[in-house]
Amino acid sequence: MNNYQKTIGIEVHCELKTKTKMFSDTLNSYEGSENSHINGIDLAYPGSLPLVNLGAVKLACKAALLLHCTINKTMSFDRKNYFYPDLPKGYQITQARTPIGVNGYVMIEVEGTLKKIRIHDIHMEEDTAKSIHQVDKSYLDFNRSGVPLIEIVTEPDMHTEEEAMAYLNKLRELFVYADISDCKMEEGSMRCDVNVSVSKNDSLGVRTETKNIGSISSVGKAIKAESIRQIEVLENGGKIVEETRRFDEKDERTILMRVKETGNDYRYFPEPNIPEFTLTDEEIEEVRLTIPKMPDELREEYRSLQVNENNIKTLIQHRDLCSFFEEVKEYDPVMTSNLLTGDVLMYLNKNNLSFKDIKLTKENMKDIVAKVQKQELSSKQVKQLLPILMEKGGDVSTLMNELGMVQISDDQVLQQLVDQVIQENPSSVEDFKNGKDRAVKYLMGQIMKASKGQANPVSVNRLLLDTLKRTNLN
């Protein structure tokens, strides 16, 4: 089996983050009850005509630019004919002849090695209704019908499950950061079809397509299962035929759905109700200017700021945290990254919240960092403050006063505390003179206890050591 090489190509459908659908002014939303976001165009009522959503075109253009595609400035739409219950018109409006982007690529990294995955094309189309199957009947929710999609089709450049998963993670990362799609596979806004073939030489084998895989990890499992199945068929003298399959998550195997359709089955022809249209160079440049910093650029910048790799990885994985970090990194990038990926993220996970649900502000973080740097706040006190600020908000200084956290930094006041504790603990003073370091820790603890935790520990340590060295034993 090890003599076979896998060849993998991937087709990804991503729903675009638009306010309305691709060809109608119906709200593009999953909120509300079934069949509540529909109109005559979505349901293919006679006489209803599509109108292209310019916002969707611009998002598709942004995706094509991110994937280094050549933009088809002049483009049109086509009808892809097939007959499923979830397609009310009996055809899907798509781009067969003039995809918005062609000949692109994306770079992935697997085990420290960079690899270019070529993009054959990226094209716009509309989504179908959602099918809901029960034991003896099926239902259709047309809220999804007409939602704008982009389909990204790769060349067969991947040869391992790891490469396929790295590609999907990179695609999701790019689209999420560029606000093109939320790419939530569990909700269906990013769906994946995988083409797999095996062969013993450089020529391509016969491919099969595994449809609608539900997660990136499942893509890896599906590729492994399908390649094993194909190898077993070939080793037993059989032939692989083009077919469409699905992945059984429970048994981790692919199952035949139908014999593979060919392109001619779809009977593509130009959509007569949508005229050809053109994107100008100025419009394309406007789209390019909306592209924010991408994760690879952020990684390099954070490394230059001495943020550790674990924190960088966590920040990039949580875009909301990363966006907040961009606003506060100027104060102290190492400290703020530690707080965000540590205490803040732990609070969010524990309470099942997202960053937009909490009341922590940029000013809060600025004040905390400044007070820690001035030794007015200890790390222990920060851990006590942050949950309150995240839950209720407020002013850091005011909250510190309410909680009795204001540190005593006046040397005269602290010296009185030091003298008092030294007088009350002569045996510890003797231990210090005899070279026992634990005596200092004990005395420090007594001073902090006497000050109710408000004494500045750095100042106390300095004053205590100076006083101990000057103290004579009777």
C-alpha cells in the first residue's frame, strides 16, 4: 500500500458575509424561524428576476486578490441545470465561463516546509435551500436559498491529509481576517468536497469526490479512508470509477451516493436575465485597499515584539483577541499578550463568552499595564481585577480603591512597618545574620500581612534588606 501516491484536490464553498442574498434583497441571516427570510426570487416565482448583489461581488473580488488570482474584469453568470428539491428554479445561477478569479495560489506550511497550492478558479454562485430529513419525510428551509457563495477550486497539488488540512486552515484564516466569511463548518457556512485518486506512478488515477465533509479534521479522516478503499479495490483487481461519495463520521468510511455526473449533465448556458458586467481597475483597487493585515504579517510583527510563539498562535486563532491586542500592544506587547491569552481567554472559555460579550476596554488594559510597571499592582491583584472588569467594567483606580488594593509606596510608612516586624521577630533577624535566606521571606510575609497586602513588595524588600544589614544583635 505504501507504493501508492495520493493526489488530492479540494472544492470549498464559503458563504459570504453580506446583508442580503446574492440575487435578491432578502436578509442573509440564519436568525429567525424556518422560511422567514424569503421572497419571490428565492422561491423562483414566475416573473421574478435576479439582481446581482454588488457587495457580494466585492467580497468575491477580495477573496480572489487574497489568493493571488488574476481578476476577470468582465464577467457573466450561467445556469447550471439539475433537479433536486432544494433548488426551486431547477437550476443554480453560477459562473461557469467567466469565474471572477483564475490561476491563483496559496502558500501552506507543513512540518516546517512551505508549499504552493495552485487555485484553478474562484467563482460566485447562489446557495440552495437546506434539506431537513426525518424518518418518513423531508422538509426544506429556504432561508439559505440564494445566499451568496464563492467556490474555490484547487489544482490536484496536495498529496497528504496534512497538506489538505493545512490548506483549509489557511483558507479559513484568510477569509475570517478579511471579513469575507465566518467559515464556520459546523454551521455550514464553509463546506468542503474532496477529490481523491491513487496511483503507483506520476499519472493521475481515477478520482472520486467525497461531498460536504463537516470539519477540517474530518477532511483528513475522509482522505485517509477513501485512499485506503481505492487501494484495496485496485489490489484486488478492481477498477476505480468516478463517483460521488459521502463520509460516515461514525465508522470513518466513505459511502457511495451516486455515479459521478459529468459537466455535460449540467447543460450550462448563459443566464439570460443577468447582463454581462465589468469591474473597473478603480473598483478593484478600492477592494484591495480594504484588505487588513493578514495573519502571516501579524505573526512576523509579533515576533519582532518578542511575543512568544504560543501566545502568537493563540492570538491568531482568536481574531477578536487579536483585534484587541492590536489596540493595546503599544503599552507592553509581552505583558498584554500574556494577559489576553491567559486570564482573559480563560474567563471567556469558562463562561462560554466571546470578546464582544465582556466590558474590558482599551483604557482598562492601559491602566493595568501602567500600574504593574510602576509596581502599584501585583500579578495576584491583576488576576482579581480582570474578572470584575470583564463582567462589570469600570475604572481601574476606582476599583482598586474599593477593593483596598492601593499600594503603600511611601518609604517612611514602609520603614515603620519594617522596623515593627523586625522588633517583633528577633529570632528571624538572628537567622538572617546566620545566613539563612528563608528568614527574609518570612519577614516579607509578616510585613505584607501587617499592611494587608498593600505594601509595595519591591520597596519593602529593599528597605528590609538594608535594615537587616544595619541591625545589631544584642
